[in-house]
Amino acid sequence: MLVVAGAIGLMPTAVGAEPFVLLGLYPGALQSEANQIQEVDAWLAPTGHRFTIAGDFMDLEFPNPSFNVPAELNGAWNAGYVPFVNLLANRTSAQIASGQIDAAISTWAGYFATWASAGKRAFLAPLPEMNGNWTPYYGNPADFIAAYRHIRALFAAALHAKNVPASAISWVFVPNGWSLPGDEFERFYPGHNDVDIVGFSGYNYGGCPADAPWLRWETFDTIFGPYLDRMSAMAPGKPIFITQTGVLDKPVSGVGDKDEWLQDSYTRLAAYPRLRGILYFNFALPSDPGLPNCPNPDFRLHIPGTTQWQGFRNAVADPTLNFGYWAPGSAEMSQIVFAATAPLIFADVFPIHPFAAEAGEADLSSWIYALYRSGVTTGCDTNPLRFCPAGTVTRAQMAVFLLKGMRGAGYQPPAATGTMFTDVPVSLPFANWIEQLAREGATGGCSTSPPQYCPAASVTRGQMAIFLLRAKHGVGYQPPAATGMFADVPVTSNFAPWIERLAAEGITGGCGGGSYCPNASVTRQEMAVFLVRAFNL
């Protein structure tokens, strides 16, 4: 489950503007052909946009790495583009994972680390399209995951040896969208903690292949939409890239227009939640045996000296879309795009990467994880470890949370007597916590005649204000008179002074739109923010 709180007014670091969608292009060898991207940039100049990413394919056993690794990377960087390198291998995943080419990988990584030591950075995508049977490393998903992690570890060692921060690399998981049954990309995913960005390949070959299933005119709804939805579910909170795409100008039975495809695809991709990059395969190939109906397949989205293809430029020029450029050495690139991936602790609380955040969205995972690290909570389940962020908080649970927040994670209250509340017998879980909370004056229960606590009832946001402030300031505390701060909390409400004081102390900002929602039940993710702020956990 992705934990966000765009409407509860609790997170001061909500994103004001959505990060850009970055344009990328594969021009060929970067050390000699990065000027192709500059040619397309010149054509795009009237739109006010340009490319940010230069795509490349390099083998882990690349010849002459001392020259070629920095030369390829600098071909992009020196022209104002961030390199995106697909790390290829003519080996099986099992061979890579077992260390058979460690020397080559470590050498590659060492030259990368030297290059990055000057404050440079790159996207690295190990073993692209690993779920496609056309790659040498296709096969057992467990072998791929082991190989991916092994490559990462060797690069991490190289960076460490040269005192280069891990943030010099953004690690990208890059399967093919389509696959044979049983090779779905979800099976190959290394997991949240090993991946910074997720993406996939999707091409429209139109009428160029010989026969089905490839001989058809693909659309957004066939090669992008279904895989974007699956990838979003697989990796909540991650930025998503289209890591390879392209289209050929060859209709199928009269159906298909390259200009229309480019405009529709880029427009709809830019509008998709958390989609942050599109890399286009800008190649004109001499021939391809898999595309017999097109002797010279030309994927290029712009042909120098012509106005082709205007559909792409029209989409990029659309002011309603969020295309943009960040320079390789910019603060946005280092602090947003290459920001560290927060580790996953709870199986149902996925941190939102800064580059993936939507406009106005707030990420509550940091508050939940702070509460966990403080020892106040161990979650709602242990196998797997879960927090149940959308679950409501009962009054019994709140007694435990408040006392641990006040006294520390190791605090244990005295044994219960069973005489304080008629609905809190000694046998009731948390009875000792409930009675101690009452002794400390943080609650008087939910009824006085007879004295009851209502332990199974959910805590409302209005009640939470009183609980927190009494726990924080002591039994005799009384807040100042209310002034009418929130539209749904009149000054005549018994909760109004407490709610307004809670806001004045910076513990809440309400539930959005100038309201507080005093009768709404407190969720566990809201409770985390309340407690961490109130007790500086």
C-alpha cells in the first residue's frame, strides 16, 4: 500500500509542483553521435524544450574500458545530457551472479567511479529486457535478481573505494513490457531497496514484421497502458520511465499514422501518474531480419532537414504537459532525480521517491518509520511486517501509543486493577495502559455514569486533540479559548480550544480546505504524524 496524505494537512513538505517529465534519446555511440540529440534539440528549440537524457547500450565486457567508459559517459555529460546506460552482457544471469565476469564488471565500475568522482552521475540499467527470450541472460528470475544485485554490489564497492557517493548512480529496472506467459516482469523485480526507478520497453513496429503477433499497429492502450498499471502496482512510490520506445511509419491494412502515434503517446504518457522519463530509440537501421517488410526501418522522431515528425513536437510544445529540462549538474538532478531511495521497512508502507511525487502529494512514510524506530509501535502484523496505515486507532490502542510517546518505548505501566472502568476488566488487553492513562489525567473515559472507557471505539480527530495535549502538557492543562480557526469546528464545540491549540503547536494543519474533520476516525498513518510531532520522536 502506498502511504500518502494529500488531504489531511499533516505534512509540511508536500510537493508544490510535480517534477518534470524528462525527454531522452538514443542516438548511437555517445562519444561520436551525441550531436544527433543536439540536432533534434535545435528543431525543438521553438517549443522551449530540449532533451535531458542520452541513452546508450554498453557491454559489461566492453573492450578498452579505460577509454570507452569515460568517453561514452562524457559524450553525454559534456553535451548537457545525463547518461542512461543499459548494461548488456553476452552471458547468462547465472554466470554473472556466480562471479564469472567479476573482473570485467569491477574494471568497468572502477572507471565509472573515477568518472563520477568529478560530481557526475548516470542512470544504470543492468541486463535490459531480461524477461525476453531474445537476450543471453534470459531465464530463471531468481538468477537474474542475483545477477542484478551482484552487479550493484560490485559498483558499490568501486564507488566506496574512490569515496564517491552511492547517489552517483540511479539504478533502473528495465524489463520488456510484453512477455511470454510465465515471464511477466513482476517475477524479475529485485525489490524496492535495490531499485531507484522502474521502466520498460515498448515498440510499435507497425506493418514491418512478417506476421502476428507483431504485425499490428500498436497504441498507447496496448503497449503502454497495461504495463504502466502493472508497474505502478508492483513498485508503488517509484518513478516510472519508458526506457525504450519507437515507432515505424508502416501502417497495417491502412491503419496507423506515425505523427498521430507520437503525439498521442507522448501526450498520454506525460499525463500518467509518476511517469517521469521517456527514452526514444532514434535509429535508422540498415536492415533487420525481424522486420522484413521494411528494408530500411527508420525509427527516428526527427529527420534533419525536414519537419518530420511534427506529432512529437506538438506534444512536447503542449503547455498543459509537464515536459522539462534539468541540467546534469543541477540541484534538481542531484536532490530530486538522484535522491536516495528510502529503505522499505513495512510491507504496506512504500516511501514515495522525491522524483515520483505528484503535485500537492505528501509522503507519510517518514513519520511512520520514525514512530517505528522510536519503539512506540512494532506494526500491526509481523509476517510480513506491516503497519496497516489506513486502519483506524481504537481508544485502547491509543492508551499504549500515548504512554509510550510520553515515557519512552521501554515503559511498562503497573498491573491493572479492573476497578477503574466497568468496561475494562483486568483480562482486557491493554487494561493496564488504559488505567495508567486515566491516572495521569489524559482521559476521563467516555462515560461517568457508569464509568466507562469504550476501549474498542475508534478515536476521532477531535478526541485525539484532547488526548495529545493532556498527555503532552499534563492533567491541569487548559488551552486558550477558540477563535474559529476551522470552518467545521465552531467555537461552541467542546473540542474547539483543543483542536485550535493542536494546530497552533504545529501538530496538525487540519484535513484540507480550511476544515479539521473532528468527527473522522484517526487512521494509523495520521496517528504516526500526531505522535512524532507531539513528542518529538
